Amino acid sequence: MRISYTGRQMEITPTLRAFTEKRLLKLSRLLRDRLDVHVVLTAEKHRRAAEITLKFRDHVLVALEETSEAKESIGRALLKLERQALRFFEKRRSRKRRRPSSSARMNVLARSRQDHRAREVLRTERVPIEPLSVEDAVVAEELKERGVVVFRNPETGRVNVLYRRADGNLSLIEPGP
């Protein structure tokens, strides 16, 4: 944790530094990352303002507090930063995760006329991935039309492929653990 101080119209005493660093330890444990902190203390007439800017990863948290005493301003600004950090992590924790893609791209291949081992793509189409059991996939209309069914197995949650082989039998492709 790197802390830099700036005093505007006031001197930053060692007690203010120690107080700030002690209170920042809680934030450093919460954020568990390399922190860059910039503390700006300002004195104007009877007011003492504390502006604390906290940078971690690619985020910036800023708190500004103004009271009659510098220590109280720092304490309140740090409380604001703690609430912002907690809100940030709660938002990350509660955010809905994107579901895996609901369609797959299927290429139809044909042998190249020049080189009999090379293949070229004739057409590409998107195939929807729906949750089906293996038994439902066997009787699916799509298997009769295309010869292949791409589906999500509800038991494992993984994408499986059921296709008709050249000899007329069915083959199931299941990803490993």
C-alpha cells in the first residue's frame, strides 16, 4: 500500500499520518490488493477537509469530508471509503453471471475438388442449444432433419452432441470432467 499526503494550508503531523495508516489497514484487508492512496488535507478558516482517493486494480474510490477537526474529517472520509468498497464488492458478488452461449455454430464441410484430403466450408448455420435429456435428443425432430442434435444435458450442465453415423447408428459426444 502506497500512501501519499498533501497538505494545503496545514501541516500533516505524524499523529495524523499514524491515525490514517491505522484506519487504512482495514481497507487493505478488505480489498486484498495493491492500493495507491492519496490523502489531501485542507484548512480553510474554521473548516478542515479531507479528500482521500483510493486506486486499486482499475477502479478509483473517492471520499470527501469536511468538519472542524482534521482527525474527524479523515475518520469520516475513511468510513465513506469502506462503505463504497463494500458496495463495490457486493455489486460484484450479486451480479448475474452470463449464461453459456445458447447457440453453437455448425459448419457443413465438403471435400475440395483439387485436394481430396482438404475440406471446404459449404455453409455455416447457428444451432440453438436447448436443455434436453439424451432420450429426448434421440427422438428430436432435428436429428431426423440434420442428422445432428446439439443440446445441454440437464444432469451434467454440459453441451453434448448426438449425431447419426454413416452406418445408421447414433453416437453421443460428451465432454470429459
